[in-house]
Amino acid sequence: MQELAPSFQTYAWGSSTAIPEALGTAPDGGPVAEAWFGGHPSAPSLVGGPAGEPLDVAIAQDPAALLGPDVASRFGPQLPFLLKLIAAARPLSLQVHPSIELAQDGYGREDARGVALDDPRRAYRDRNHKPELVYALSPFEALVGFRAPRRTAEILRGLDHPVARQLHKTVTADPTPSGVREAFTRLVGEGTRPTPREVSELADEFRARLVAGSPSPRTDRAVDVLERAYPGDPGAVTAVLLNPVSLRPGEALFVPAGAVHAYLDGFAVEIMANSDNVLRAGLTSKHVDIPELLRAVDCVAAPPIRIAPERVYDATEVYYVPVDDFELSVTQVPGGGVVRLPGVGPRVVVCLEGDVVLRSAAGAELALHAGRAAFVPAADGALVVAGHGRVVQGSVP
């Protein structure tokens, strides 16, 4: 096993303090939105520390030892998952992640058009899907998936703005996925979206209702927050169509491919399939591709998928998800204790609190303090962790 140094994403919505504080580094005043622990070629972590080798390069040189024969045969010479710390100080983009089929098709189409992988207008940066799990480290707010059309109609009822009246008419006349798609498309579609002035006027109506008495204060507040962060962006109004989600620290949420979502605020661990494919509809200064997002989005109304952990080995909670690419475990190591960690394949372990020592069945040992991470190859076998603290581990089922 070796130390794993993350790569960083400094998107404008990131917190300037949360990730530096978690990693024990000095903030530089700028936003740090994400710390990546993985081998995605767009921003691979470094094995052996900050001066080390990119993880994707190391794996490509010896996939059998680092991934194990089973993982290598199923996923090829790449770590199947990407583990992140994510810190949102303001809302992220309204987005959808594609299925494998759409990702393969979209990647091929963009390649055929000669769109470079680092072109900011590129939507597909790999051929993979991107289901993801969020494990909250602080109170975490999000909008995820479409809510029941009848609930949307209740929220819109009584609003006077023409955009609100049209949305109400649409979801009332057709309370099915087809009606949801029509309402969503009206808000974000290139030929139907409301103007910035209309969005501002409607947001003001939500704000006034929040003061006067609202059938959904959470929705009104979400529209207010989103429109203030992205003035005039119709993505703010999609909050009336989406499920609000509040996670307390230690709670987890699974977002499958095709689920529209926007993270609003909070600090979390995020684990996903090894992909950087994001299709955006708004609430961003990045590339927006409405037609592609509408191809990928699932408009079936459903409640958010909260994942309850399963406790194993007394000190560990495992968050199992319905995909083959990853699972997440969180282990609380009691003072002076020695605890077994689940999994035997390639793993990424991040120490969130305290000081611990990882020991493998192969005899490898590595000390980690809060904010430090390790890549553990499959050849190292089973792991135990000693010391005192909390570690999070990404692994392959």
C-alpha cells in the first residue's frame, strides 16, 4: 500500500475552507470544490505522495497485481470507482449522468466530430456511466429526481405568473412521466425556456409567498437560493419539480444514472463509477447541452434513494448500492483497538479523523492521520486498521 495524494478541482461553487481543513492544509482563499482520490485520467491521484506516479499509469503497468484478476477482467486496467471529498458553498449545476449505453454513444459521436477531450464544450469525457453515492459529513442539501406531479401541482396552485400557470396546467393535465418531461422541457428547453426577466419575476413571487405563508417553504427557499446564485436562470424554477433532500452527517444518498439533481450546500464524501461525464441543463457557467441531457434524463417520479448501512465487524458500516463498480464503508476505530476492514480487492482508504495504522495480510503497513489517504492494491489482501479515528473506504463489490 502507498500514500495517495489527491488532485483538486477549484470550481467556483466550492468552499474555501472545508477541504483544506479536512486535509490539514492552509486555505489559500480560493474555492476548493473537490478532492479526487482515484485514477480517472482527467485528474488522477498520485501514488506515493505529491511527487508520485499517477494512479492510472501505475495500474496500467500491472493491473493484475493492483486490481486483482477479477476486477481487471470485469473493468479492464482501471480502478472502477472514483472517491471524492466534495464541498459546496453554493449550488452546483442542474445535471444528469448518462447510462453506459448513452456514454459510449456520446463519446463516439464527439470523437467523430473531433472534439478534444479537454475542450470545455465536450460533454462525454469517457465511455462510462456515473452512478454516485453521497455520504454527508455535514448537513447536506440537494434536489434529486422528480417529485410526484400532483405534489408539484399543489405547490404551483395559486401562483399568478404565466410560467407557473402553464406548468400547473401541464402537470395537472398529464400527471405521468410524459407530463413531467413536458414541464421540465418547457423550463430548460432552448426554444421554450422562460426569459431571465420571467424567471426573476417568478422567483419574486415565490419569495413573497414564503413570507405570506407557503404550501412548501422548502421549495420556495430553494427557488430563492438558486435564483440569487444564478440570476435569471430557469434552472432555479425546476425546484418545483424536484425532490428536496436534507442529509444529516452520516446519512447517505444514491443517485443513479439518469436522475436529475443539483447539490445545494454541504460537505460530503462522494463515490461514483470512474467517470467524469456530466450533462448540464443550467445553474452553471460551464457547457450546457440541453438536447443531450433530455436524452439521458429519467422522468419517472420517485422518492430519493436513501441508503441505510449494514453493520459488519462491529465497527464498520457498509453502504451497498445497486451497481457493480463500488461500495463505501465507514469505520470508527476505538482508541487502542484493531478493526478488520471489509473487502480484498483494490481499495482507497481516507482517514477522516484521528491517527490510524493500516496493516495488510501481505505485511504492508502505513500510518495515516486525518486528511491522509492510501491506495491498497488487491495483492495486499485483507486489511486491519489500528489506532483511533474514523476512516472511509472505497472498494469494489
